[in-house]
Amino acid sequence: MTTIRRLAALARDEPAVLAYALSAAVTAWAAFGFRAPPHDVADVSLIATAVTTIATAFATRPASVPVITGAIVEILTLAGAFGLHLSSAQIGAATPLVSVVVALLLRQAVTPVVPETSAHP
């Protein structure tokens, strides 16, 4: 039970550490457990890193929309290695749409709050 509590505390206090540990575990599984070809292991590693980047950026305040968007575009590009073939034009057209969606999802974490002043002119 204490191990579960420690993992829960780690996830709460250090989400990036847990996310990168999971990313490393997925990559190691692809390389050693699944025995995938080296180029597939590289693709899995890059996708796992991109997903980890997204998770970490969502957990960080202020959130970074460009980091999340870049990671999503990287995933779309790498998905070609697994059968999802998007043209450069399609990825280019999707990028601003992804930016808008992410910005809307995270607007509470990226929009600055103007402090109220007590003196009025």
C-alpha cells in the first residue's frame, strides 16, 4: 500500500518525472520486450517523448501552447511510420487548427490576469 501512496505522491508532486519514466518504459519495452526493428523503436521513442512533452506541458503552469502544438505535429508526422500518411500540406493546415484547440483548452492557464488597482482616475 505504501508503494501505491508513493507513486500517487510522485504523480501529484512530480508529474514530469513519472511521465518520462513511463516514456522510458515504453521505449524499453519496444526495444527489448517486443523486439521491434530499430527504426520502429526510434519511432516509438519519438512518439512516447512527444506524448510525454504534451502531458508535461499540460501539467505545467503557465502552459505552453507552442510546445504542445509542436509535439502534436511531431506525432502526426511520425504516424506515417505506422500507416497514417499525411502530406506536408495536410500537416501544415492542421497545425493552426491544433494551436487554436489547445489554446482554447488551456486559456485559463495561458491568459494573463490583469490585477485590479484600487485607485481609479
